[in-house]
Amino acid sequence: MKKYLGTKILVYILTFVFAVTLDWLIPRFMPGNPILVLVSRFSGLPESARVMYSYLTKAFGLDQPLWSQYVNFWIALFKGDLGISIYLYPRPVLEVLKMAIPYSLGLMIPSILLSWIVGNNLGAIAARRKRLDSIMLPIMYFITGAPYLWLGMLLAYFLGVVWDIFPIAGAYSFSLRPHLSWLFVGDFLKHWILPFLSLFIVQIGGWAIGMRNMVIYELENNYVRYLETLGVKRKLIRKYAFRNAILPQVTGLALQLGTVIAGQVTTEVVFSYPGIGYILTQGILNQDYFLIQGCFLFIIIGVLIANFTVDLVYMALDPRIRFSYGGEV
Amino acid sequence: MKKVFIFALVLLIFSSMFAADVVYKRDETLYAGGGMWAPPSNWSPITPWNAVTGTVGLLYETLFNYDPLTDTLIPWLAESGKWTSNKTYEIKLRKGMTWHDGHPLTSKDVKFTYELAKQIPEIYYSPVWNWLAKIDTPDDYTVVFTFSSPRYHEWSYDLYQNPILPEHIWAKKSKDDVLTGANEKAIGSGAYLFETYGTDRMIYLRNDNWWGNKVFGQPKPKRIVYLTVSSNNVALGMIMKGELDCSNFFLPGIPTLKKTYTDIHTWFDKEPYMLSDNTAYLFFNTTIKPLNDPNLRRALAYAIDPTIIAKNVYEGQVLPSNNVGFLPIKGWMKFYPENAVKQYGFKYDPKTARSLLDKAGYKDVNKDGYREAPDGSKFKIEISVPYGWTDWMESAKIIAAQFVQVGINAEAKFPDYSKYNDDLISGKFSAAISNSGSQMTISPWTSFNWLFNSPISENMYNGNFGKYNNQKLFDLVTQLNSTPMDDTAANKKVIEQIAEIFLKDMPAIPLWYNGMWFEASTQVWKGWPSEKTPYAYPTTWGGRWQTGGVMMLIGLKQ
């Protein structure tokens, strides 16, 4: 057991170093030059643009050879310094993330968890009832195939503009200053509900279909047949089938949660919701090396932690794994 | 324990309900958008290109404002300013002006602002010291600038472009802080104060002690909430709901929406709806074959029909440009080179384009449907436009198709913005559309200085992207800059010469005028400037408030 965990941790550390190196490298392979992008936003006189270009290149350390930029990057990383954003100059990357990530998490985590729970249950129910299944399956396929953008726009147009029930932009009213009161909390929720719904609805479909297929597959399995011939109650059989079917769904959930830091670009754009997804996209378009690095660093950490958790959870959920690695078989 | 908790909660709710200004009253607040595309992160007038819109104009102020509608420099911090000799410009400051913290604003601040760029040559306006010799302040309200080689046009531009900094704050900052500080809670002299900001908004509070209240009147909105809106749909929805009072976005569909939503206000009630603000040019890379041939470039100018673009892509929200890209504003048109245009001008005429191409030796020798260069080699023109700029993408496609019609192989190309920008600056393109330096200013010199920027170097940071090399033209642009602004005849003479070379050699083709996009809602605020009441140029873009935005705030009605 200890040896197993030891090797796993070593592998994770190596993966981390490798992934972070790629994270550093890939943005620098993009064609274009971030400082030129920054300077191009300045619509002043050409003479001034020249002055700024040479200053900024030096300020961001981009005039140094690549290997020394790489070494500096690791040194800074160990000090907890992710650098300064070029796109949101001169704000430190860490501050940008701190400002935007809470909004993304507030949308993504509830929508992923709730859609996972609701979707799995719907799927499991549908798998057992033929008639319900024949109605629900096409609906679920339709929902899961619906682009976030399209669904978001429909929601915003009908619930936001035509019936005017919900606001269509921002995380809270533009007429409010954040403070602790029912007014503010209510207002925040009112702004939250549409983007949440658009994410929740689309994700439900995927989980439900996955669960339905898994349960049907499990119900056809030999152990179920065996139990049936033994005359075991349907309820107990279902319980076992569900437990087996849930395993791949847990992996899916963990991976989804791991990438949660990346936010949901389309949802944020459609509802003008201030999360990290939009900022990351803009960072990529503006070739903001430091912001891209920073965001992906958290995604890497998220995915690794999620994978590690899955490893642990599997041991608890699936006795086969526990016994095989424990050498008890 | 539970009781204490409930009590605390109730207390909290009550206290926050009575806390000052957590809810902004609708009729005191102006919601604006279109000039902020990223979370607010910078309020430094030293890095104005990246600062939140309003940093210059609302927080910091310039010596003059400029009104393009009447072509006048409006004395702002300055009470008056004049050239007292060829080489000296004297400014009298207004008396009794203060910074937001109550410190008086004097000539020392003006001197400090400019001299800071001498101490720290990394500041963007430091090149002024190549032609400015010294600054004297005989008293607290007089500033005398003495120039070594005066650049009259550039100086007029600087007068309303460079914000004045408070010496008592900025003198204490370290060099790094000056250059890279975010300058949160900025202390300026302007009509609005820095109140607070969020990820998607910037909030300005009116400065009730503003010195200008007595001079210009008080701006009407108590608060300005400036929003980042990440998509056109949201902006349109907010305008329809009356949640966005003033927007400077380009929004497709406004001409149609205006018919049903009568409270959407634009400058003109009918086409073109918008004022013209900057000119889109098609640059040619003049260093590659066969685009280095002026005959080819001139022939192509005859092949483009910008009217189609204005009608189909912009639904009539823009106007086609004139031959020299002069914006239809007083300050430029008074110098319009009509003789050069009459003699060397061009107009959409595919027949002429074809015959010019034939004459210059561009013929389809191998019968593949496209003309070859005079030396018999095949060529293709790729028109680069940033991906995602949908209006420009459509326009580039139309232009490519128009080139094909006269037998030139052409194609529109859409690299990502950063790639497009890199190609443009380093000259790795064949043709590209750009407007990065053609915006409305006090003098067409800024446009020429951008179009024909010199010297030619490996990277052309802003302007002359096609690396068109013509020393005679460069000298003329310099000569224009050093011709006093009020000598219209002398300026016009130089501009005629510039225009002649421009039209003969056609290193870039002016296409259409992008609009000063402006869609206001009359649901809460009224009295917006328009064609009938042209009291202010309706802009809230970054670095542009001093060309009309602030005057608009003063002129609004409830």
C-alpha cells in the first residue's frame, strides 16, 4: 500500500514538472509577439510606440535568452510569483486569478455537482423503465448536443429580454456595490441563475445518457443474471448494478472538477459574467504568456489532484482494486 | 449562541441597508460601455493606452480639450495659450484649481509632468524632449515652453492629449512605481473621483468640488458606472431594456432596431447614423514583388468599391472614404488637397482598373484566369484582417472578390489578432487593413505621420506598415509638422504635395470611415448630442473623453 502510494506520488511529481514545462513552452511557440499586441493598443504617435516597445520588452524580461527565462520562471514559481499579466498590465497574475476565479467556481461547482447527481439518478431511472426511456433518451441527446452558446442565448432572450424576469449581464446589478445584505445576496442569485441553468441543463444530458448506458450494460451482466436466478430482490440487484455503473461516472466527475478553474468561456460571454474563462481566452488572444501560464498551472494542479483523488476513491469504492494492490488476493 | 448569531445577522443587515450608497439611484447614475474591454487594472496616466477609460478626461485632465465639431481647442486647465514667438508657447493657467486632495494645481505641476519624461526616458511622451528645450514658470499660473525645433501640429495634439500630473504625489514615487504602478485610487484634478471597481465595472463618483463647475457647469450624472460587456448580444439587450445609457460599441442591426425601439438615439436619425471617426486603409507591402509597382497599386485603387462595403457590411452605418482618407471634419477638411485629388484621384471603375493593368503589363499569359506580373510570374494578394473582427472580415472578402473581378488573384486571410499584428509590424504580409493611427485629431498630420512614418526599420511599430520608402515624402510630412497651424495656405501647399505623391504611388488605399459608434438610450437621460444639437462629440473611448465625452456629461438633461 505504502509502496503503491509512493510510486504514485513520484509519478505525479514528474508529471507536474513535465506539464508545467509544456505550459511554459507552448505559449512561447505561438506566432506573434505579446509586447507588440500591448503596444498596438496604444493609438498614440509612432515615436512613442517605439519607446514603449523597448521598455516593455525589458520590463517583462522577454529580451533574455529562452533558457534564462525558463530558469527565472521556476525560481519565481517557487516564490509563489506568477509574474505580471501583459493583457491586464500591470496587475499581477495571481491577483487576476483571485479576482475572477471565485465567480467561475461559484458557477461551475454547483452546476457540475447538481447535474451529476440529477443526471445520474435520471439515467438510472430511465434505464429501468422502457417507456420513460424512449421519451427521455432523445430529449437527453438533444440537450447534451445543444451548444452552451445557443441555449444561453435562448435563455437570455426569453427569460431576460422578452419576459424580463432575470437580468442578462453581470454577476450582480450594476447599481449595487457588494456588501452583506439580503438585497445583495438575492441580487447575486438572480444574476447567477441563468448562467447556472444553461450549464446545468446541458451537462445533465451527458451524465444521464452515460449512466443509463452503464446501468443497462450492468443489468445484462452475468452477476445480475446469477442473482436473478437465485431469486434476489430487484431492489438489491439494482443497488449492485448502480454501484458498478457509478465508477466511470466518478472518474468523469473528478476530471470535470479538475478543469473547473478554466471556467466556461461561452457562458461567461453570453451572460457577460465575470469569470476566468473570458479572461483566459483574451489572455490567449493577447498572447499573455504569464496569464496563460498561471491559469494552466492551476488547471494542471486541479487535474492532478482530481486524478489522485480518483485513485484514492476507487480504492474505497471498488474492493477489487483495494485487494489487488493490497496484495491480499 | 444562536441568539447572538441572529442578533449579529440582523444588525449586519440593518447596518448595510443604511450604509451610504450601496445602491446607486437610477436617475443619478449613467451606465456607459464600449470603451472598456478588460477588467479594470490600471489607472496610470503614464500608461494611458492600457488605463481604464476615463483615467484621462474624468480623473486627470489636459491643458486643453478639443472639439472636432467646431475645430476649436477649448481651454481647460489652461485659461489661454498662444505662441508668443516662433519658438515659445505661453500658457496661462486658470486660478483656483485644486487636485482631488485639495492641493492647488499650479504651473509647477505642468512643468513637473513634462520634466518627469526627461528624467525617465521610458515614459511614452519623452520624445517631446527631442524638440522641446526648456520650460519656465515665471509665476504659479504661467508656463513658458521654449522649443529647439517647434513642431506645431504635434504640439497642438499634445496640448489636449497629455494629462497633467500632481507633483506632490508623483515626485515621491520611485521610477518603477511611476512606470509600472497601477495607480489605484488615482488623485487627479478632474470632474470625477475614483470610487471603486469590480471585475466588470468601473465606478466614478462626481467631484462636487471640481474647479470646472463654475466655468463649464456641473456634469449631470452623480455616478458613472462603466461596464465591460463581452458580447454584442448583451449590449444590444441592455440597450433595449434601457440598462445601458450610453454605448460606444459597433453594433450590427442598429438601423433595423431603431425602427421598433424609438428610444435608441444615434447622432443622425438616418444614414449614416454615426459620425466618422477613423479611416480604414488597405496597406500594401511595398517591399515585395509585384506590389512594389505603383502602377499595380494604383490600378487596384480603381477596383475597390467601398460603397458596397458600407451598404452590405455596415448596413449604411459608415461612409466610403475620400481619396486621401481625410475625415469629414472641419479641422481636416480646411486643408483638403482638392487640386491633387482632381488631378490624380481615383474612383471605383473596374474598366479603368483593367486598362491600367493591361497598360502596366499585367496580363493573363498562361490563361488560368488571373493576370501574371509583367515578368510572367504568378502572384496572389492576401488581404489580412484579424480573426473575429467580423465586419472587417466581410469587407476583406468583398475587396478580394473585387480584385478577382479585374483579374487579380486575391484572397482574404484571417490570422489571430496577435499574428496579424506581428505580421503587420514586421512587414510579413502582402496586403492588410488597418486603422490604428487614422483617428480623429486636431490635424491631418497625425494621419500622414502614421501612413508615412519614418525612418523605415525592421519593425514599424505604428504606421507605414508597407515600408513605403520615399525620403521626399517623409521630408514633406516633417515640414508639415513644423508649419504653424494657423497658416492655412502654407499647410495646404504642403498637403497638396503630400497628396500628389500619395495618390501617384498609392502605398495604401483609403477605404471607408469607421464610425464614432454611439447608441444612447433616452429612457433615463435626455439631451444627448446629435446632428441637430451638436454640442459635443459623443465619445467615451479611452483617451478620448477630452474630445467631447466630458462636455457631453455636462450637457445631459434628465
